[in-house]
Amino acid sequence: MQIHASHIRWLPRQLESLFLLATMAALLGLLGWVVAGSTGVVLTILASVALMTTASRVSGPLLLRMAGATELHPLASPRLFATLRELSRRAELDLMPRLFLLPSSSPIAFTTSLEDGNALAISRGLLFSLDASELEAVMAHEVSHIRNGDIGLMALASSFSRITAAMGSLGSFLAFANLLLLLAGVPPISFFAVLILLSAPALSILMQLALSRLREYDADHGAAELCGGPRALASALLKLEEHRRSALHGRLLPWLPHPLPTEPDPLWQSHPPTGERVRRLLALASRPSPGPWQEHDSNQHETRYEQSDLFDHPVAVTIHSPATSSPAERLGQRCA
């Protein structure tokens, strides 16, 4: 059996993810032991698994319904389906994810689980913000999440955090009860146990966010492998980051300087900083291609998906531009 070099690089990241997940489980087990001994350990772990199983069946369809997503038909959008079919083949998925369209004008893409497989949802804003190679790279990123099992992994981490947060509420109650016991001259409950219950939810959330950032880095690497190179995804991330900054500045904080002088603390973010993601992706460009497929040359042409490409008459506008034109010039041509 031949082992690809990307699989060797993938192993440490996977082990790190499993370590974080195991630490979250250990923290939850500690809370169960503090509350009810060994029985509490078993009950908390069982409750987390039950919550994950229930949420995986309900949350996906509910999320798509709340987002107003509509499932696309292959005949209505053949280019998108051809891209997704090829990415699924390269990723060796047993079943191609179902494709959904979000009505949002914001550039959004995500994957979620369904009873009969997985779903990949993309927004209209994403279709009109990226060129064909960038859109393929974003879809490859989401396909990598499916291939890596990130949906189930993050669902389990989320269930750990939710049960931990619920038990943390018990810590708040016990802290208040301790004050009453002290005033009444009665020996209080162990302050160490109360401190563990109070601090555990924040620790669990931090580990869940760290796990999410690890899975994003791994999905970025997987997308570069599926697309044959990292440049398209790096370009897409920069465009999406610029859109996020513009939306934040224009809609919520118009009186603040643009760009914003500081960035949110990445410790409390589910996604890594865009600059670091792009830096890591471009570092891959100096290595041999991480996959057997050739990267598209986006300097030669760009394809913008038109409204008709989503429904009755699939049409795309291809604009040929000189290889020396800048991304800003090509973006201006594409939006003209």
C-alpha cells in the first residue's frame, strides 16, 4: 500500500485534534465525578453521545430550513454539479453531498449532515463574488471537511461543551448556596469542586474553538490537495476577508476607521486569522503539488456564474484577460 506524503503530514494534525477532543471528554468526566462519582462520569459521557446523535439528525435539516436553502438539481446547475462531482471523486467520497443554494447575498459556504448523507450549501453572494477556480477551491475546502469527518467530530465536541455548560450552571447555584451555608455557620461545599464547575465551561469552549481552527487548517490543506495547488483558495480567502471587513465597517461600525486597527483575539474565534491561513497556503506553493491534479491558471481566464446558470439555461460568461493584469483589474472586468 502506497502512503502519500500528504497523509504523513495529516497525521500529526489529526492526533492533535483527537487530543483536544479527549481532553474535552476528560474535563466532562471530571465534572461528572465531582457531582456524582463514577456514576456521574458514565452518565455525562452517555448524555453527550446521545445529544450528538440527536443533534446530527435534527440540526442539519433545521439549519438549512432556517437559512432558506433550496436544493439544486443537476440539470438546473450543471457546472456546479460537475465541479462537486469531480471533487467528490478526487476525495474518494462514498456519496456525493447534496447541493443547496442559500438566498443570502453574503458569500457563505458550509457543510452539514443529513440523514441520508451530507449537504453542501453555497450562497448567491459566493457565486457572484468568486471566479470559477476560487469557487472550486471553496467547495474543495468544504468537501475536505466531509472527507476528514469534521462534521461528526465537531458535533461531538459541541455536545461535550453543551453538557459542560449545563453542569457549569450547577456550579453557579452551588457557589450561591455556599454563601448561604457560610452565613448560617454550616460547613460549605468544597470550594475546589465549585471552582471546577465554574471554570469548566470556558475551558471547554476554548478547546472546542481550538479544535475548530485545527480542522479549518486541515481542510485548507485538503482543498489545496484536491485542487492541485493552494493559490485559488488563498485568493478566495482574501476576497472573503475583504467582504467581511467591508460589511462590518459599512453596516455595523461606520464611524470607526477602515481598516479596523485591531483584529479580534483569535483565541475566541472558530476560524484562524485569514492572514495566517493564506501564509500557510502559500507556503505549500513552494513544495511539490500536494495532489495529482493540476491547479487552474486563474490569470488566463475567469468564469462568473450568471443567474441563468442556476436555473433554466446554464450560461457562464468567460472573460479572457492578459496574464499581466492585476487581480483588481480582473475583478473590475468581471463586475463590469
